[in-house]
Amino acid sequence: MRERCRLYLITPPAFELTAFARTLADALDGGDVACVQLRLKDAPDAEVLRAGAALMPIVQDAGAAFIVNDRPDLAAKLNADGVHVGQSDASYAQARALMGKERIVGVTAHNSRHLAMEAAEAGADYVAFGAFYPTGTKTPAHWAEPEILEIWQEAMETPCVAIGGIVTENAEPLVRAGADFIAVSAGVWAHAAGPRAAVAAFNDLFDRLSP
């Protein structure tokens, strides 16, 4: 039996650290969050490490895993709970070698079951499909349909993440299709009622659709 879907929270692409630390702590009080991914594309290493050192305790104190995007070397330096790598980042093998067997390594699969199966068979802890909807965070090069989540759930045990333009209003088809995790950035941070209310709303949705 499939488990209840959970929220995979991604940081904004840029933020002022002191203010965002408070915002993040408040958001995490809104309900269950499986993990928080620190995603600072093109930021200097020192900035990523500084943000990671400040935010990781907040995330872990809330019972969530702290994951670094793209950079297994920096994730290892921070002693983070995991790393997420894209197809143009470090390879899964490189990430696993740096992170060790016990930590999380997730892999982007875009809209490709082949890439996802390769990652799962290599030992990835999860695969991420998307983008499902237009997003202002980045310009998607690949588009995915909910059907890929259904097919994945029928064939594979490795958890799958749905990502790309997801907000409370459009998440339901992806949860119903079989996403184990819903990855959200602007859908939480730019929510009209605030990030804490957004986290609560996503959890209400997951509870309602729980198998």
C-alpha cells in the first residue's frame, strides 16, 4: 500500500539569510515537511556553505532532512543529510562516493523513465520527474505528464518526486497519479497567505488524498 504523499520544500533561488532563516522556521511549523533542499544556483561556494550552516539546524530540528542541490562536495562538507543531482551535475556514482551509503542521493530524471530506472537500479534514494507545470524558478527544458508517475508506481519501488510549477491548486492530479513527494518552491514562499499557511494547505491536501 502506498504511503501518504509528503512535501519536499525547495528554498527560493536567492534570499537574505537572516530573514529567510526566520521565514523557514515559521514555514516548518505549518506541518509535515519531509526535507528542505538548499538550492542556490551559481552562488559562490562560501555563500552555499554559510547558508547551509545556518539553515541545516533549523531544518533538522523540525524533523526534516537537509539536502543540498547539485553539489555533493559541499553537501559532504556540511555533513548534510543528502544531495540532489541533475543530469548535468555530478554523476550518481560521484555523489554516492562523496556522501556514503547512509545519506540521501536523489537524481533528476526529467520526463524519462529510462533515466529514472538507471538511477534507481544504481541505488538512488529517489528520482524526480518534471516539470509538470510552467515555473518561474527556471525555464524547463523537459515537460512531464502525470501518467509517468502512475507508470513508475506500478513498476518500481524507488520513491518519486514531482517537481515544476506546483502550487496547492494544481497538486492534486500529481498526488493522485502516485507522487511520493511534491517538490515546491514558489508555491510555498509566494503563497498569498504566507509560507506557513502554504505548508498547512499542502498537508491538508495530502491528508485528504491519503490512501
